[in-house]
Amino acid sequence: MEDKAVADPAMSFERAAARIDEIVRFLEKGDAPLEESLALFEEGAKLIKVAGKMLDEAEQTVACLQKGDDGSLRESLFDDE
């Protein structure tokens, strides 16, 4: 089974998440032969890695507005600390 979806550099996060969900539902049924299950598992693992990278990149671009001491608003990069 070829995982064309993983090789697609234009894949959106939503499309990756939908494919991961589809793979999980299919594997939970338990109907697939072992080889196909392993291929789907590998595809899902790759998609999770790709989606995780997308989330990391998105988090780095999120900006927060913070109120300064003088009451003015300033933009700063998102920091969860």
C-alpha cells in the first residue's frame, strides 16, 4: 500500500487529521490482513509526525497581545511559560 497522502507536501493539517482518523477507525475494526494493517500503521505514524510539525510551526507564528506598563498593547510571540 502506497502512502501518497504522506508524500503530498501540500497536505493540510485538516486533511492529515481526517486521514489519521480514517486509519484509526479501519484498524479498530480488525478486519485488515496483517501486512495491510502494518502499512496503515506506518502511514498513520508518518501523518502524525507531519501534523505535529504543522502544529509546532503554527504555534511559533502565533502572536499574543500584551498590555504594557503604560497601558499600551504590544505584540509578542506566543510563549506558554
